[in-house]
Amino acid sequence: MKKITPEEIRQLSRYIYDVSGIALDQSKAYLFETRLGPLVEAHGLADYAELCRKARTGPGKQLENEIVDAISTNETLFFRDNGPFELLRNKILPDLIDARSARASKILPVSLRIWSAACSTGQEVYSVAIVLKELLQQDLNRYRIKLLGTDISDAAIAQASRGTYGKFEIERGLPRDKLVKYFRPAGAGWKIKDDLRAMATFRKLNLMLPFGALGKFDIVFCRNVAIYFTPQDRKKLFERLAGVLAPDGYLIIGATESLTGVCPRFTPRRHLRSIYYQLNTAPKNELRKSIAHRTGRRVSLTA
Amino acid sequence: MRNLNILVVDDDPVTRKLIEKKLAPAGFSITLAENGRRALEHMGRELFDVVITDLMMPGEPDGIGVLKAARKKSGYTEVLLLTGHASVDTAVEAMKAGAADYLQKPVNFHELMIRLDRIAEYKNLSKTALDLREAMDVTECAAAETIQELELRAAVLQDVLHKIGETLRQTDLAPDQRLAMVESHLSAAFTEVS
């Protein structure tokens, strides 16, 4: 395998940051070598510096896409961490459907928009689809539910869109009864059934770029992706996610992540053993007022 | 899952065409070379997941030469050898030189497909393992930062609770004074955590 020099790492990590926001440092030499080494060879390039130069100056986005596909980590599984899906089934969906039904008119069906912001090869989106199907069953058609899956990797989006999974992907997290119910055999693997596939749309998206045009979402899954960004970019990302969440919407982040100290616009809430986030209804001013009200004094909270 | 890029090297046009005819519809991408020299040219231009080469070919390099060149060029390329009955001993030698496997001619396509699927599966698994390792490393680092941040906040809150407790126990102070102190503790804690 071709060895990478510290200078090449510097150039390539700068480039990868520019096109994807993924932050890699000198400690990741093995990652550059194992993931980008094959690209250097496949294109008959002399070294990693040439790969970087070609990607920056070359016509079209072909090489950029290949680099992003290779360097992004597609670690995912069906019903990952389980908690969020229980939360969805037992708390979020019932609450949202109640709230939306109260508001819905007779003509327009209740509509829900759910976004998986880094959907990788689609397992999260289809896990959500399965929860929806199991919860609403034949009533599913009475609602207008749209699932959107986005990811930075073309290759990941392509697989998500096909909805096909190999034996090892299926074995990770998908119980046998759900496999038989919601997938059909396809070649050496399995394919998600059409009715579940039809609930979802997939498209490529770089989370570092504006996404306000996607509209508002009732539920956003943004799990285990911000961890690949710098702390500053993490903050900005969650600020921008706050902008696309419905006022009573729900944000779900990774099991090992926390927004405490990252984004003050969200309040963590708890249901049983799961944490989810909602937009603040009581900003700091309100808190100040409420303390002042209770104590009957003016309070000087500097925060 | 069959997205392997395969180079087929054989001086016999019938074998070449037959392999292409069987493998292309199964989803593999196939390049053909009629001798070792051509094979090396192709290998210089692109990266193959698998090279299937006849062991005995006229001219230089022969099958062993193609095998050695492929192994030297890249650790990603797996080599499958095709041998006539007479050359099994040589095939065993070739395995020692790094070939992934060998098949006797005439080629049994069912057997070839099993070998290729195994290579595809191995490549998939090694990518999955690499992704898993990276995801674990990054998650662990990020989780450590998160825990540190939460620990600090917990410590600040513990501290302010302790101070408020102390203040409330100072019964010699007027209620107004105690309230002012509690507020100042709260205010300091808010500043620290935001």
C-alpha cells in the first residue's frame, strides 16, 4: 500500500474538509491509506498529492465524489440503539399525530415530514418506515407521511435508494419476523418492499451547505454524524437544524452525543430512558422573569 | 453485491469469450486480455479487484508473471489461476506466490462464481470492518469530550447547590440578604455553564 506523507495528509484533509466538512487530522494516516490508496491506484496516479491536485482542478465532480464516497464512514444498522425507535413508537408519533389531528381540516390529511440527515445506506429511514407501518397499520394511507434520507455519499444514497441489503447488513439489527414481513429476497440479498420504499425519498446532501430549502420537518434524526465535524461546525449545524424544525418538532441525536453547551436553542427532554430535543419554549428571558416572579425581585442572570 | 472489476487473461479466445459471456450478466465488470503483455498494460491503467489468468500462456510474462505483477502492483487485487491438468503442481507453487485460488480447466462456472462471491464478500467485510473501526474511534473521542463537558457542568451545579445550602443555613442573616446571596450563586453558575 502506498504510504502517505504528513504534507499529503495536510493537503488532503484540507480538501476533504472543504468538500464535506469531515475533519481528519495527522493521526488518521491509516485511514487515508486504506480508503484513498485504491483510488490513487485505480486512476494510475503517482501519489496522494496528485490525487488531491486532480480532485481540486479536474473537470467535473467525478473524482470528488469518489473521494467523498471512500472517506465517509457508512457505519449503520437497522434499529441502531433501539431507544429512538421505541421513543418514536411510544411517544413522538402518538403525540405528533394527536397534535396534528387536532389542527387538521376535514379535507387535508394529517401530514408528517421526517428527515434522516445522514442516512448512510438507508437502514435508519427504513427502520422508521417499519415503525410507522407497525404503529399505523392500515391507517397509514390516511396520513401524508414523507421520509427524506440525505447523505454526502453518492454510493450510500444509491444503495439506500435501491433498498437492497446483503446478508451481513440484514443480520445487523433486523429481527427475523420484520425481515420476512418487510423485505423480499433479491439475488443474494434482500430488498425492502415497495410500499415502504414508496414512503421515502433519498438525495445527496452536504450538511455544511444551506438546507433551508428542504422546508420544515416534524422529526429530524441527526445521529452520529456531527461527531465527524469540528466543534464549531457542530454548533453551526445544530443551529441550522433548529431553523428547519417545526416549533413542536423533535430532534434525535446519537446515543453518545449531547447538545448541552453545543446549541442553546434546544432543550433536552426525557421519555423513560430516552432523550430527545425540542426547541426552547422558554428562552432565558422567560426563565429570568419566572424566577423574578416567584421571588418577587428583579434577578440579574447574566447568562 | 457483485460489483467486482475483473481482468480475464487467456490466450485461448474461446475461454476468454466464454468467461465474459458467463460473468458479465451476473453483474461483474469484465476486461479481456489475450496475453500477459496486454494484461500488464490494462493493470497499469486501472485497478482490478480480481485477475483471472491462465497459468500456461505463450510469450512473456506467463500466468505466473501476471500473478507476480498483480501482487506487486496492488494489495487489493486477488488473482485466480486457471490450470490444465498437467500444471497442478505449478498451481500449488503459484498459491504460495500469493494467488487466491486456482481452478482446473475446463472452467466449472458454478465453482468460479462461488470463488468470486467469496472474494466479493471478503472485500465487503473488510470495508465494513474498516468503517466500524473508524466509527468506533470517532464515537469514542466525541463521547469522551461530551462526558467531560457534562462532568464539568455537573460539578458546577453541585457546587452551586452546596453554596445555596450553606447560605440557607446561615440563620443569623436576614432573609433578604440570604436571597441576594442565593441569586448571586445562581448567577455565577449560569455564567460558568453558558
